[in-house]
Amino acid sequence: MDFIEEMKNSGVDTDNALERFIGNTAFLEKMLKKMPASVQNLEVLKYIEENDIKTAIENAHTLKGMAGNLSVTFMYEAYTKITDYLRANDIAAATQLLKQTLPAQEQFIAKINSFQTT
């Protein structure tokens, strides 16, 4: 199975993403393969636990934008709500949703990493 097909099976709205990328499959693949490093550098839970809500909001908002641009729907929807909860100072709701989202996010990132060349 090729990478784009696997991403579609993993919940990426590849049709929407390819519209955004003007049909450039290679560019979409390149951008999706950059996600693992970006996700790793944009921690949210760590900053919530350190009570650095400003950084948690910034990172959640950035992840929301990245997921939206790449049509990673489940992440976009989750980080939209997480960002909203954090901005409303509902830290408990943000933390709960984040903890529910992280396993699927980690599985998705592992799937991308399985296609990375060494």
C-alpha cells in the first residue's frame, strides 16, 4: 500500500488535502512526513502540567493549524477543542481530551514513521 493510501486509511481526508496541495501528491507526502518532528516539538500536556498555559495554547493552536492544513481530521477536531478549552481556562477538560487524543495521535505518527526512509 502506498503512503497516501495508507494515510487515507488512517483518517486523513486526502481528497481535501490534495485539493489544497493542487494535486501535488509528492508535496503532500513530504509535508505529512514532517509531522512527527513537529508533533514532538509541540508538546501540550507537558506545558499544562507545568502550568505554562500560554505555551500550551500556542502549541495546541499550532498543531490545530498543521492538522487542518494537512486534513488530519481527528487531530484538527481535537486540537480545536483543546485550544478552546485552554483559552476558556478549562484546564481539566483540555487535559482530559488531550489524554484521549494522544494514543490515536501516537499511532498515527508511528504509521507515518513506518514509511520514513533511513
